Amino acid sequence: MSILLWSLTKENPWPGLAVASLNLVVALALVGLSLLLGIAIALLAGLHAFVDRKAEPIKRQAQWRRATS
């Protein structure tokens, strides 16, 4: 069977080249997708840290309400 496949690739190399280029395209797409996902996670983590820094503990909010009442 492998001799048959070898003879086919010797006669027409285009299918093998097409598969190789498709593999390259899929690999580059996956790398790009993982980079975008990493950037999105980093932005969400930064936003979460920024929002948490602005929040005050509940006890401090309750003390502030008692002081103003």
C-alpha cells in the first residue's frame, strides 16, 4: 500500500502540498486564537482588579452611613 501512495506522490505532489499548507493555516489560526484569548483574559483580570480596588469593605460603608445619618 505504501508503494502505491509513494508512486502517487511522485506523479502528482499537489495533494501533499495542499495538505501541508492546510496544516500550516490551521496551526497559525490556532496560535492567533490562543493569543487573542490570552489578551482577553488579561484584560478581564486587569479590569477585575481595578474594580475591586475601588470597592470598599461592607463594614466601612456601614460606618460611613452611621456617621452621615
